[in-house]
Amino acid sequence: MIHDMIAIFQDYWLLLLIGQYPNGPLGGLANTLILSALSIALAFPVSILMALARISKWRLLRWPVTVLVYVTRGVPLLMLILWSYFLVPLVTGADVPSFVTMLTTLVIYQGAFLSEVVRAGIVSLGHGQMDAAKALGHSYLGAMRYIILPQALYNMIPSILSTFVSTIKDTTLGYVINVPDLTFAASQVNNQLLTQPFQVFLILAIIYYAICWSITFLANRLERRITRKRAGLGGGRAAEALAMPAKIASEQL
Amino acid sequence: MTGTASPQDPTAIRISNVSKTYGTYQVLKEIDAEVARGEVVVVCGPSGSGKSTLIRTINRLEEINSGSILFDGQNIHAPMKTSALNQLRSRIGFVFQSFNLFPHLSVVENVSMSPIRVKGVPAHKAHDKALLLLDRVGLADKAFSYPGQLSGGQQQRVAIARALAMEPPVMLFDEPTSALDPEMVGEVLAVMKSLAAEGMTMLCVTHEMGFARDVADRIWFIDAGRILEMATPEEFFSNPKHPRAQRFLADLRH
Ligand SMILES: Nc1ncnc2c1ncn2[C@@H]1O[C@H](COP(=O)(O)OP(=O)(O)O)[C@@H](O)[C@H]1O
Ligand SMILES: [Mg+2]
């Protein structure tokens, strides 16, 4: 069994790593990581904009985004992927590559989740910080940028990492719309071998586990460091702000 | 009440007929009052009487329902661009009961960041100025500490330095010593006294009657949203006219 797995790995490691590339599109683990990294890199600023919209005093901004966040959080990701896959080409008439469909869906999905963390981080700072900023003459956006967000986001670092972990796991769903990722590569391997599905998918699981575990490990260490640093620095408010993302981080895996 | 007052106008703040309600509850009732340039006014009154609300309307942290508040001849509550409001606010120093320092910035950054970001002062100048101000409030050695590493009294002195860094002609204080342990009250009051001695225009909500007696030019006594008495400290402490003021002072002495 172990021998089978080593043999499979020796024969197919390149396919698992980069898919059909350079004879076909980039796939495999490389594509999984690129897709995850791009999603989180885009979801992060999107989540800040969504959070700002949700605490905005303008209803025209607040309501649509609130609805979007609620719907996104209340619907399975697979459903969102299928909607994007079938509806977007129907509505726009354009032929969107499955990678882009998957990326967009993940950005909105993870952006909605992260925006709740950002919002909680902002709200838990209390009014005092914004009052002080205003009293000194800072504009609303200036206060957000230099005073509120740096505090809220610093506390969020662990939950950004854990969102990264769940994004990596979520990319496997791209399989249903033929995104050539690691899962897709593994199923190609399985189709060629036909007789060893258990071994193939065990290799797949081990790879995912190793990656996700490493990032979670990193997130937990960071989280502890931040807790310690904040305990030395901030008052009770900072500790409260931290409690929430920290909880999310430990719940993800 | 349209003011085009010159800088020679002897009035720093003119509060005219200001009323404010929270829902159906009227917190401020037709307040009329003035603070002259260089004057130190102490505002006192029972808890919940509207002192914080009043002082926060002066830099428009709270909106009002009617009336006007002139600062340097400009109505702070007139409809205006937010940039104009920010500009006005930057010239009114405000010190909070709970300090509200920025915990993610070092002490010197707390003091220098607003001149840099709001007034466009070059960073090295703002930094040097911040060090001078910290020296002035007796905290030169804490410049590179973080607020969480300071005592309450030290934090409040940093907060005063932070407000002074914007070079405001007027300083507002909302119970600056109420959140402090008793042994730290003195160090904050000493800084406020030195400010007053230099001729700063100050409006201080405080229950420190020693400070009021020594430093204030006038005392406003507020109860239930009305200024019931405006008097010099001598008059107020020796011969308060309003029965509520008499009761308030009697309660304080116990
Ligand atoms: N945001 C608010 N909403 C409703 N009521 C408020 C609010 N802020 C203050 N109040 C009420 O207004 C009154 C005056 O409050 P405040 O100005 O803080 O009093 P003081 O500073 O004199 O203790 C109090 O009765 C308080 O409960
Ligand atoms: Mg108060």
C-alpha cells in the first residue's frame, strides 16, 4: 500500500504539481495555491470595503452590501459556484474561463466572511478612538486609515490566515466546474490508474493536510504572539477586539 | 448671528440659544454662554446634567437641535463641507475623560501624527515638536513607550500634549481627572494650571473644586440642561445663589 503510493507519487508528481503544463493549462498544486493566494489577496481589500459599507450611515451603501453578506453567508459555496458558472455567461453573454469564475466566487464568499471580522474589529474599538480622531481634525477616511483600521486589522491577522486555510480547502470545489487544480489532477491520475482510488485520494488528502496544517500552525503562533503583545500594550478594548478573530482562527481547523 | 469677527474679537466661544434632545429627552435647554479669549471656565454640576453633551457640541462631536455656537466668528453647527468642519475641529483641543490615546502608536507618534496627517507638517518637525511637548508635560522619557505601558495620569498628560500639538487657541476638557487614581490627579491638574498660566483659553468640566478655586476665572453651574449660575469662584464658593448650586456644593464637601 505504502509502496503503491510511493510509486504513484513517483510517476505522477509533476502532474500533481503543475497539471498538464506546459502542454495544457497550469494545474495541480501550483494552480491551487495561485487560486487561493489570489482569492485571499483580493478578498482582503474587498472585505474592508464591505465592512466600511456595512457601518456606513448611507443606506444606499449599507443595505445592498448587508443583503449580499447575508445571502453569501447563508448559501453553500457550491451553490454560489454553480450560479456563477451557469448564470454569468447567460447574463453577460461572455465565455468566462472557469478559473476566473472560481476566483470571483471565492473572493465574494471569503470577502463576505472576512468583512464580518473586520466589522467586529472596528465596532469593538468603541467610539472613543473615532471621537479622538475627529476632535483632532482627521477626516472619516483618514481616521479609518491611520487609526481605526490599523488596530482592527492587526487583530485580524490570525483570522486572515485561517481564512486562507479555508480558501485552500474551498478551491477543491472548483472540481465541479473543471478548474484544473490539485483535486482535478488527482482525479486524472485516478482515471489513468483505475484500480487504486484509495491510494490516489489518500495522497491528495495528505498533501492538503500538510499545507493547511502548516498554515494553521503559523496562525496559532502568530495569534499567541499578538495576544501577548496586546496584553502588554493595549487596554481592555484591544483584548476584546482580539477575542473574536482569535476564536474564529481556532474554530477553522 | 452671522459672525465675521476679526481675531481681535474678545469672545473665543459664543454659545447662543443651544438646545438638544435625545429622542424626547431634552439634555440642553436654551443655553447661552460665552468664553472670552484667555479665560478659564470651569463647568460643574451633578452627574447627568448635560456637561459632557454641552462640551461635545462645541467641537460638534454632538449635533444640536437649535441655536448656534460661534468659534472665531464661525458657526460650528452651520451646514458646511466636512473638510471645513475638520479644519475647525483641528483648532479646538479636546481632552477626554478616558484619554482615548491611540494604542497602536508610540507616545511620540500619538502626539505627532495629527500635525503630520491633518496639517501637513513635515514629519521631522512634528516629531521634534512632539518631543518638546512631551518634555513640557514631564514625559520626555516616555516618548517611545506605548500608551498601554503608561499609568492613567501619564496617559492623560500625553493626551493633553497630543491636543496641544495642533496648536489650538482653545482647549476643552471633559472630566480629565475623573478616571484617575487619586494620587495621579495632581500631575494632570498641574499641567492644566501651567496651560492656564500661559493664557490658554480653557473650558473644563471638572469636579476638582481646588482647581476651580485657584485657576478658574468663572464657574458655570449646570443642572438638568440649564446653566443655573455663572459666577467667579469667590462668589460661587462663598455665596452660591441658586438653591441647587448650594446643595451641589454641600454634597461635594461631604
Ligand atoms: N447618546 C445618548 N443617547 C441618549 N441619552 C444620552 C446620550 N448621551 C447622554 N445621554 C443622556 O443625557 C444626559 C446628559 O448626559 P451627559 O452630558 O453625559 O451628562 P454629564 O456629563 O453631565 O454627566 C444624561 O441623562 C444621559 O443619560
Ligand atoms: Mg460627563
